[in-house]
Amino acid sequence: MMDEASKKIVSHKVKSAAEIAAAIGAPPRQKKVIMCHGTFDIVHPGHVRHLLYAKSKGDILIASLTADAHIVKANFRPFVPQELRAFNLAALEMVDYVVIDSNPTPLKNISVIKPDYFAKGYEYTKGGLHPRTAEEKQAVEAYGGEIIFTPGDIVYSSSNIIELEPPAIATEKLMALLEAEGLTFDDLRSAVDKLKGLRVHVVGDTIVDSYTHTTLIGGMTKTPTMSVRFENKHDFVGGAGIVAKHLKAAGAEVVFSTVLGNDNLADFALKDLEAAGVECIPIVDQTRPTTNKNAIIAGGYNLLKVDTLDNRSISERILKALCSQVADTPADIVVFSDFRHGMFNRETIPPLIKALPA
């Protein structure tokens, strides 16, 4: 989390694409504009050399970074949230402007800003021009710009650096979230302390999150099918279940009402919640599975996600049972935890609210 004084020093550099376009004007310009685009998750020596070389080819350097929503590299990514990544780049003397690109590719911002040069790393030329790079080249050349490739004398990778020691917790993300909400760690501690001894009734969707780790073996030659070898699989209670577990860990006495299928994952969830000290009063729905989201991981990358679920609304019978549990369970706090898997909708929310104890 960056303090306000530090922000003021660099925040004037962080602008939208439209603001930058207005500031630099349309081509042709007296001052040459060069633009770089990337994730810039951890700014390393390779990034610095790339940006320095780009700056040497123009008068105004624009650093464009991919927004958090469009980063799909490996696990734990992005490691640094987009606002902090933007401030990191803005703090570099050679960078004149920074833009957070909310689009999946830089093509739209290229067309808005119209840099004279668009700089790419030398590694993007290996094995021929990548299709995405070809699209960028076409977009730049459409208005008379030019794509240039910076020397590849030093190549680093943010992904490799991060995965040397995967973070245990994304502290910077938590700090950024607290800052966005105007909260401090003291506020957080105070709220957690107040939970101790309270009776909390959590009502919500249970999700079992699974992570299936595999090793890539190869691919089929005739179809775009990858072959992987199974290594291991780990299951974790998520959704409203993890909300209940966190509240219990904070010192509350927790009762958890949820809807589960009649399957092995339901048994796993119940045992896990019991081990955490959460009193679970499940309602079994024979017609739906316990919600499961299974990420297939190969080489540290999310290869595929397989969801087993049924998002239709719960039946009237189950709704009545839930309402009875809400009405009959003594609680200081009732938490409705919705993960959009059928428990909460415009038909079920009013009777559930009406059932809240006075």
C-alpha cells in the first residue's frame, strides 16, 4: 500500500488512454511517442532495459499494463494489483505516462493513443511473429506507426521470479482492498475481536474447490488435445463454507445451513466443517450434486476448469426447511452468503428475510 505523499509524486503520470491521447495530440507530432505494453507484475532488470531502450527511440514513453482481470499467467497472478503496478512504473524516471489497459489486448488503446512506435521485446520475434504481435503490428501500421523490437541481451520473467517462492498470502492485495474501503488493520482487528463469543448463523452455498495437479505429456497431432499425467488432487471447502470456517476461526460460535448433494463431496465437506468446529445442519437435495469447481493445473498454469453444479433455484420443500432453520436457530448475527448456485434469488430471498428472528 502506497502512502498518500508518495502517490502525489507519481499519480499525475497515471492516466486513461483518452487523457494521454489528448495530452500528446494526434500524429504527426513534433515529439515522437513510443509505447510499451506488458504485465509488469514484478518490475525486474529486463523490464528496465526494455523501457530504457524504448525511451532512447522516442521523446515520450507510455507504459501500458494489463489490468488484473485479463492476467491468466500461472498461479498467484497478478502478484501485484494493477494500481500498485501502475505506480511502480510511474515512479521510473524514463516513463512519462502509464495507462491501465482494461481490454484483453492493447489493440484498442493503440488505436486511441496512436503512438509513433510500439515497442516489443526481442523474445517476441523468436520462432516467427506471434499472431498477437502480428495483430499489434497491423494496428500500428494502419495509421503510419511502426513496431520496433528492443534488444534481448537480458531476458527475465516475472512468472519465473514469483514461482521460485510462491507467496503464502497476497498481502499487497489485502492492503489495497483495505485502502479502497478506507479501512486500516486496526479496524480489521477491532471487527474480528468483536466476533469472539457471538453466535453466528451462516446460510449459503457450499462449494468444494478442487485442484488437480498434472504433468503435461504431449498433444495429439490431429486434434488440439493435450495429454497430461495425473499427479495429485486436493479438495477444499469453499463458498459459504469457508465463510463459516473463517468466522469460527475468528472466535464466533457458528452454525451453518446449506444445501448439499447426496455424494462423496458432501461427506468431505461435512467432515471438514466438523473438524473446524462449525456446526453444520445440511439439507440434502437428492436431485443436485454438491457444487464442485475443479481446476486442472499443468506446469503451474490453469489448463482447464471443470464445474459440476446445478444452478437452478432450490425447491419449495428445501426453501421451507431453510426458513425453519433461520427462524429456529438462536443467533446474534445471520449471514446470507450467496455464490449464485440456487439458494438465493428473487423468489427465495423475501421468505428467508421474513424468517429472520426478531
